[in-house]
Amino acid sequence: MSKWLLERRLSQNASRLASLREELSQIDEQLTVVADEAADHELRALVSETPLASRDAGEARKHADALMRHREHVLSSIQDLQQRQDELLDSMSGSA
């Protein structure tokens, strides 16, 4: 693979990594709020023992779980891109 192509792919990879890391930071902030809200709804459901409160608690928990799955997906993507970056750097050092 040509040096120019390797550098281009490294640059694209670095941009994508930066974007995903920023997204992960935002997800972490949101997850803190959503998880706290879900815990509050669960406590209200326990205290009030009403079907509406239980439904609200379930929905809040589903939102928190969905956000956690999205976080795990972003983390996996970051790990894949870091692995790809290592491979590209190895290719670059091997062709130098």
C-alpha cells in the first residue's frame, strides 16, 4: 500500500476516533442523568405502588438500558478503530 494511501487512511481513522470519543463523552454525561432519573422513577414506583408509576419506571429503565447499549457499541467501535490504527501504523513502519 502506498505511503500516501496509508497516511490518508490514518487521517480518516484519527478523525473518526476523535468524533467517537466526543460522542462517548456526551453519552456518559447523558447516562448519568438518565440512570438517576430511572432510579428516581423506580423509587417512586415502590412507594406509590400504582400501575402508572410502575410503567413510568419501566420506561425510564428501558431508556437507560438503551443508552448503555449505545455506549457499549461506541466503545466497541473505538476499540476497532484503535486496532485498525495500530495495523495501519505497523504497515507504515514496515514499508518505510
